[in-house]
Amino acid sequence: MDDRSVGSSSHCHLPLHWDRMGAMQDLLESSLIKHIRTHGPIPFDQFMEASLYHPEWGYYESGPSRIGRLGDFQTSVTVGPLFGNLLAEQFLEWSGDQVPAQWLECGAHHGQLAEDILQNLRQRENQRIPEIKYLILEPSEKRRQHQQKRLAPYGDSVAWVPSWKEARQQFNQGVIFSNELLDAFPVKRYAWNKQAASWVEYCVDHDGSAFRWIQQAPKTPFHIPWLSSEALGQLEAFLPDQYVVEWSPKAEDWWKDASETLEAGYLMTIDYGFVETDRLAAHRTQGSLRAYHAHRSSNALLEHVGQQDITAHVDFPSLRHVGEASGLCTLDLVSQESFLHRCFEQALQKGMKPSTEQLRQLQTLIHPEHFGRAFKALIQKRGL
């Protein structure tokens, strides 16, 4: 739910003729309503993209940080700096003798994770730390400015790029990573029509008083990249009527861009999501889309436009398939609990003496009822 810069074309393509008077929510709603009246109902992924990423009034563009105890949700980063410390330990291990070591963070949001990682490197005593070139991929000018102000003490060791095209001019091998980024990529929403034996797509209409759901024939047919048409057909035979699923073509395109940028090294993301056929589990009849506000989740996805977070589970097997199709090999798809346990053991072996506070943070990060089980780490590699 954190660090959600879409990476390439993250801004909505709705008209930008906005009345700048009044509340931001009213402005965003008015523009969406006007667009729907002119062009007809819009697929949900367009509605979600406008709600989250409109350059002036989207959820991630219109106000201060939305995470932490006083925000709308907690993340591994807000637990404390141990998360960044353990990532730094792992990245140093992966970087080996590369000079300078290149680390590319995608979707740094408010810059807290980058600060934790860089501060960890700066505070190490009696350890030889290689030169680190820390690059941040951030398409939002507003967030870049905020991050640059926060990370100013680290000078030229940090640089920013707005897109994958610019990233490829400064990065070729090393570590590309993101944390809680892909779960807020816009998703298409489908329902299984059992009588017609076909998928229909959820679109958003407006009835004059409120946004509402309607179902239409999909312009983009639903599919699962890692599942054959025959296997999907076998699963569909058991699905109940109006079974709901989501699909994020933009997340898959983003992973493909990341895979093709990485000439050698590691590509990693940590997020919450599906593994294998969990995506079509019998109990998940309404999909995984949720809205978050003030640490409360709801199914009111069409309300509070631009004022609440919208998120969906990441389809890790599809990302793995996309990466492997681009020539990467998969090293791990494991729980955050397992991944951080391993990082912590490596840190202990290298002499780390954890404080009581760090042990408390670790417990939260790996606890099954907090971040440990629901969150996964997908790690792929090329060369080296």
C-alpha cells in the first residue's frame, strides 16, 4: 500500500479541463462525471488510475504522506529502520565486487526507505563499504521534490529519473527493487458469467447522484499469463456465477520494463498478493480489491474519490512468468517472514548486535498476523 509510483505512464488520460474552485474531491468527481457523460462508462482501471494518480488531485498527488500511524495504513517501512537495514545487508551481499554498486529503488514515495538504507550504510563502522550509486525511479514531480529535500544530506550519491528510458541511461546492472508498489497499480475487474460461460468487465457509470457499477463485454479479454487456455477453462467450470477477479496489465508491463532494464543483477519486489491458484481460490468470490482510509478497509471503491487508497493483491506468478519470458531466472518467491529471517541471520553472522527495539521491529515484520505471511518477496536474477 506504500510507495506506489506506477513507473511509466502513471497519469490518467482523462481530460484535464478542471474547475480549480472547490474541493479536490469535487473537482476529480466532476471531471470523471463529465468524461462518462461524454464518452460513456469507463473501465475500472481508468477510474482507479484517476483516483490515485491524477497529477493534481489523485490520492498520491494531492496531499502529504498517507502512511504511518496518523495516515491511512501502516507499511514495513513505518515499523522502523530495521527493514531498510536488512535490505541494505542483502543488497551488499548481492552487489559483491561491483564498483560502484548500483541500486535502483522504484516508487520511493516519501523517501523513508531510501533514508533508512543510506543511513545504515553511513553508520557502519570498521566495514569496507563499496561506493553506492543509489537511483530512484519516480515519475511524479511532486514526490521527486519531496524526496530530494529529504535525501539532500546524501548529496550526489542519490539521483532521480522519471521513467525507464532515463533509468537505462544511468543503470545497467545491480539491484532493482520496490516495496509495496505494485499493489496500487490500476487493475481491470472482471466477473464470471456462468450462464454465458464468459467473462464480463466491471465499468463505472454515474446515475446522476453517485458512481455505480455496470458490467459490459470486455474490450480486453481476461487471461492469466502463466495459465494455459485449457487449464483456465478447467478452472472456469467450477467457478460460481459472478465470481470476481482482477488483472493488472500495467503491473505486468512494468515488470517487463524492469526485466529488460536489468542487464545483470537482481530484480526484487515485496508486496502482498497471490501465489499460484490462490488467485482463483473458492473463498475469494469478490476478488481482492479494497479501499483504505484511516486504517480501515472497505469495499466502497467508488466513494471518496481521490481521498482513499485503492489496492489489489499482486499476481506474483504472472510477474514471475513475465520476468522469465524476458530471460530472468527466478531465485525465490517466499513469504516476507522467510526472506527477512534469512537477511537477519546474515546480519548476525556479520556481527550485528540487535537492540531490544530492533528485535521488536523484527517481530512485527515477520509475525504471521502482521506482515510476515501475507507479504511475499519475489526475487529474479540475470547473469552475474
